[in-house]
Amino acid sequence: MLWYYRAVHFSDALLARDWMDTYQSYHPGVTTMWLAALGLKLFAWQRGLSSAQLLRVEPTQPGAIEDAVAAGVVPLALAVAMCVALSYVLLRRIVGHKAALVSSLLLALDPFHITHSKVLHVDALLATFMFISVLFLFNYLRRSRWLDLVLGGVFAGLAFSTKSPSLFLVPYAALVVGIDRLTPLWPGSKTQPKGSGWVRPLWECTRALLIWGAVAALVFVALWPAMWVEPAVALGRMRERVTFHVETRHYNPVFFNGQITFEDPGLPFYLATMAWKSTLITLPMACTALAVALLRLRRDRTNNKIVGLLAVYVICFTLQMGLSARKEPRYLLPVFPVLDLLAALGLARSIDAIGRTRLGRAWRHLPTALVVLALVLQAGLVLPHHPYYGTHHNKLLGGSRVAQHILPLQDQGEGLDLAAQFLNTLPRAQQSRVWIHALGGEFFDRHFIGFTGTAPDPWINYRVYYVNQIMRNLDSQEWMETWKADQRTDPLWTVAFDGVTYAWIYGTPPEQPAAGGPEHEVAYQLGEHIQLKRVRLSSDTLVPGESLTVVLIWESDGEVAGNYAVFCHLLSADGTLVAQRDGPPIYGVRPTPGWRAGEIIEDSHEIFLEGDLPAEEYTLSVGMYDTETMERLAVYDATGQRLAEDRIPLTSLSVQAAGTHDQ
């Protein structure tokens, strides 16, 4: 939700021409915000929503925020998908049709890449733009076309606009261009040019890097309006925050190799991430490509140079991220498209070797069949995890059962939506109160129809625990004590992926308000979209000094736009108001714009009776009013007749004389 809110603020700043306010993060995340803002603004225009509603400052229609998040993700997903297709076009010129096709399909089926491509964040765009920039650079070195160099700079600029680790491309581009243009000048090289010596190649190398860098810088500035007005301020903030995060570990503990630590887990953390987040196909095939390149170092220099440069990318980027004190598995995502390409090269070389065997010569379709088999196996390993691709871990290394002892699980809150959906099916879900740790609370709350709390209170009905919270020991002392106590009993519900439990629910449903009291069937229409179906009371005989519980059973068509409060009035025979309870439905947990079509809302209100209330007959009346204008919602009976004062006279109630109840 963080980048969702940033995208809304970014688009508002653009429309207001407040260019400096387009600085929303040091990352800087500009490409993410541009793309998400496009999707969100189109969605808001189509639904008639304001920025205040998108930001949840004002209530919205049921499911609107969940749909808005999806609308914000769609442009990011399309951008990533188009880049996956583009990678095939670029790779075909470098490594040939077969390896290019396998590489693009492995990337399309990379579970770690998919996981981050379907959330509103920066890492998938970063990884994709960096990869495409490198492929354009390789194409330039192969064909010496300036368009490839310029487009490589464009995608580098997109990467720089996405997240600061992309600055890795600067030294990497210098290394790649330098190796390609200057290697022939070394003594003993068979391709050593005659004549001009080092001057011309050095100039060509420098000119190429200057053009590439200038294009990248122009794209970076053009995309980020904050750079148009106060570039020094924007860059200064970026530098300060990047330095801070490089030097400062995360304030939450890190789980690694069975240990919970507040210290830097070191480079092995990323090596483990690379191993367990790859697949049974990509990990061994990438290693095969490296091994074959080493064994055939002198015989196939062109292909071996590509493998070597890709290996340098993986190693050096991993080392760069390893220097930072703050570590998250997703920070290593940019190496995975390169690993997929290495795996494709390894698979292609393995299949070529098999094709040269007697069996391969006897059955000429064997190489193709083996490639198809590998891709089908990749799909078979990955697609069953849909839509929770982050629950995949390398089967070659024992899958999630082993990974749970090495790396933190549940980076994307997998399973918490299912926990919320389960609780939504239980009795009196709207009145239920759930206690969940804050890191998973916002995601859970988007799906839960009751009250989500991140702090303990005496009215809690359910406690939701999740594996990331438990693994990283994110609990307070009170959480830990409650977790230990709950483990002595069977959970109400659990969800597991790949044999590992991801979420637990403990607790019981809330008691039914006014259970056993008199209940009345009614039929009243409030406005155009709300109906009052039934009323249940704690009693039809009242006692001064005590309280009356009124349960109103509402239903709507899901089209309620206004934010309405409920009033419950107790009126004497002459119409005098003697007791009342005004407030939002279900104590504000479910405002009326969030009511879903056909959903039954059990709305409880408690009216306190003064101790000196005279013994006589009283009328209980209810209704709704707009919280902003205080105007009552029009009320109609079953015949369509509008009621006086837009007030529903529910029933008559008797008040006993004081002291009668005790006798």
C-alpha cells in the first residue's frame, strides 16, 4: 500500500503542477509512480472516485480500494510482460533463436520474478529495466548500431528512475564496452588492429559511454519533475537516504539460517536467496553454462564472453547488495533474469551435446523434445503455486520444508487474505475483532469485513498469527505469551503452502447481541439502497438504570454512496426524547459505503436508561442521517409511503417502576 499511496500523491502533484512534491521517495520509484498513477487515475475516472477516496480518507464503495490496487498494478505488469517479450527479440540477435526463446520463457515462468511483478512496488521494474538495458548494450557491441546504444541508455534511465541500486549499470557498462573495444589491443591478441594503436579505440569506447550515459541522464530528468525545479535538493535527499540504508540495518530482526538477528547476516544471505528462490531447472542449468564456458574457454570465445559477462553481472551485483547492512530477499531480484538467461544457455548447450550423441543423431527430434520437457517441468513446478508464487522454493534443495529453516517466508503476506476470507464466513463476522501484528495488518484488513486491530484489547475475538511474524520474532512480550498459550490448543483454522503452515487463527466468534430476545420482521426502505429487514431487542420490558440492546439487521444493494449514521431514539407518549444512541453502524467498523450487495449487516446499539425514567409506554424509533449534512435518509414503508420525520417507529416498550425488577 505504500507505493499505492505514493502514486496517488504523485499524480495529484502532477495535476497541481507542484513539481517538487513529485519527490515521494529516495528510491526514487518514479517509473512505478508514473505507471501506477496512470492505472489509478483511469480507474478513479471510470468509478467516479476522488483522490481522498483513493487515499481512504473518505469512504468508498465496497471493494473499491482492492480494485484500485489491482488497477495500479496492471500497468506495471504490462510493462514487465512487454519487456519479457522484448528480451526474446534482443536475445535472438545475440544467442540465437533457440536460446532466446528458452530464456524468455524461463523468465516468464520465474516464480521469484512473477512474485514481485504482480505487486505495486519497484523491484520488478528495476530488475526488468536493468536486464533490457544490458541486452541493448550487448546488441550494440555485436552490431555497432547507435540505435541499440541509445535504447540501452533509455532503459538505463528508466532503471535509474526506479531504484538507486541500478547505478550498478554505470561501472558495468564501462566494463562491458571496455572489454569489447579494448581487449583486441592487448599484446598477443589475434585481432590486434594495426596503425592508430589505443587512441581510436579509447575514443570510441569513451564516446559510446558518454552517449549511453547522456541518454540515461536525460530520461532520468525528463521523467521526474522534481529534477526540473530543484535537482540539487532531490539528489541530495537521495544520497542521504541511500547512505543511511547502506550503513543502517533494518529496525526489524532478520531471520537467516535458523537464527534471529539484528545484525547484518552477510553475503551468505543472498547466496541462499539465489539458491532457494531459483528453480530445479534454472539453478543447475545456470551452473552448467558456467562450467561449459570454463571447459571451452578457448574454443568458443564469443559465446564464452557472453557467459562471462553475465556471470560478472550476477557476482558483482550480489557483492554490491551484500555491502549494504539492510538485506531483504527481493533486493537481489535483478540477478534473476540474468540467471534465467544463463540457464537457457546451459540448457541449449546441454541439448546440443546430447544431439551430437548416437541417440541424438538417431532421433533428430530428441533435442527439441528435451527443451520442451524442461519448459513443461518449469511450468509444472511454478504454476501450481498460483497466485502465491512467493511460496515456491527450489525443489532441488528440499523446497519450502528446508527453506523455512534458512530464509524468511511470506514476503508478500501469502495466506493472510485467505485467513480474512475464512473469518468473513463465520457468524457475526462484521462484529468480530481481530488482533494481528501490524506488518501484516494492513494487507489483512483490506480483505476482512470486521475490525482489525494491531494492539490487544479486551474485546478481541480472534488472534491471527503468520509465519513471517513468528520466524522473525516480531512479537512483543504480550504477543509471545499469547502465542505460547494458544499453541496448547488446536487452531480454529490454518493455511499451508508446500507443506509449511503460513497462518493460524485462534479464538471464538463474538456472542450474539440480545440473544434470545424478542425479534420482529420488518420491511422498510431507507433511501434507494438500504433496507431494514429485522429488529432484535434484549427485552421488551425496560428497567430504569439499565440498558436496552437494539440489533438492527440491514441489507443493501452495494451502491450506497453516502456515509450514514444510525439513530435509536426512545420517545415518550408526547414525543419527548428520553434516551438515545447515535453512531455509525457496527461502531464504525463497517461504514455504509463499504456494505456489499446482499450482505446482511447485524448492527448492535445500546441505549442507556436513566434511573429516574417514569414507568409508562415508550416508542422505540430508528433511522439514518448523513454525517456531513445531518439530513435524515428518506424512509418508506412496505407500501411505498414515506414516513413522517423519516423515522421508523419500531415497537412500543414498557418501563417498569424503579425497584420492581429487583423485587
